[in-house]
Amino acid sequence: MRPVRELVRLLLPVACPCGAPDVRWCARCAALLDGPPVRVERGAPRLDRLDGVAAVPVWALTPYSGPVRDVVVHWKDRGRADLDRLLAPALHRAARRLGPAFHDALGDTPLAVVPVPSTGAARRARGREPVSVLARAVVDGLRDAGSAARFVPALARRGAARDQVGLGARARGRNLAGAVRMTRRGARALGQRSACILVDDVLTTGATLAAVERALERAGHDVLGATVLAATPPPADDAPAARHGRSDIDGKLVRT
Ligand SMILES: [Zn+2]
């Protein structure tokens, strides 16, 4: 007779999103998310502000490619909410590593950790906001590092953003900029002027992050940086080190 465990596996097969059988996630995929967080904003063309201010610093744990892409897609859109337990601790560790610099620079000034909002359609399809799970993990990591951090889901997407298809890069940026708004509850929670850290799952062109940054700055808040799980490598650059940004985590608050 088969052991019960084996029967259960036949009924409810588990596999890592990369295909490795019999585990919810495999050691290889977990190792890709071990960090350390590195600066990646230079690979995101849409973070350029055109106003002389350098792009907001963004830290990522890993390039968005290969099995990491599978993990994120299954987590967000294929019902693998159980991967929270892989991804949230990864960003928790990253925030704990980044926390001391924020604490040195800001002292006991509270940090508002703001998740990048998903579109209403995506939220309805998923039945939840996966990025909020990451943002709460960042709050916990920053607190472990001595910062007074709090979770502030301050923003929402406007429903009627134009379809991006057929728009040039700059028009896409404008389209998205108008597509993020502060919620009334978010405005209350942030108060007059808050220091904000943004959290998202993946950095691609940076257009969404830039729109979020602008929405917060328009309301008088300071965006100090952003953390993401993974960043799309710039296509034209083959050097692995350059592809995934600088490996140092010095000068964390300096926009370079
Ligand atoms: Zn795997």
C-alpha cells in the first residue's frame, strides 16, 4: 500500500514554479532571492525625471529572468499565494539590510512604506493585492533595523487610464502619471509631509514607479527610494555585473 503522503501528492501535486517537483519552491529559486539588494534604477529608462533631479534609488534582489519570472507569475496570477512565504521573507531580509542607512539619515522620522497599487482589473482578478504582502514585509524589516516604519497603502490606480498600445514612450509616461491617485484615506495617513519608501514586485521601465513618485511628490511627500523583488535587465547590456546594477549598498540615500 502506498503511504498516505504519496497518495496526497498524487491528488495535490506540488511543484516549484520553475518545474522542480514535490516542493513548493526549490532551493535554487530560493537562492536567487537571497540578495543582497543592489541598485538598479539606471536600467529603468522611465525613471528619468527630465527635471535635473536624479532617478529615485531602487534596490532589487535579483534580475527578472529565468525561474524568477516563473515564480513571480505563479505568485501573482496563477493562484500561488503560498509563495508569499518565499517572497515576503526575501524582502524582509532586504529591508533589514537597507534599514540602518535610512535610520542613520532620518533618525526616528517615521517612514511610510507605500505599495505600488495594481489596477482595479488586476486586483479583481487576483482577489488580493500581492504587493501589499511585500510592503508589509518591508515594514517589518525596517523596524527590525531600528526605523519607525509603517504600512501606508496611500494610492490607487484610476480606472480609466488609456490603453498604452500605440502610445510613444513619453506619452505612456504621461498616461500613467495621471493613472495614479492618492486615496482620501492615504492622504490622511500620510499627513502634511511624509518620507516614503515604495515597494513593487518587478521594476521594468520604471514608468509606474515614476507615476507613483510624482503622485506622492505632488502631495508634498518625499520619496526616498524603492525596493522591488526583481528588475528587468536592460537588453543591450551583456555584462552580468552591469546588468544587475551596482553591487554596493553604500550611499543609499544619494541619488546618483
Ligand atoms: Zn525552482
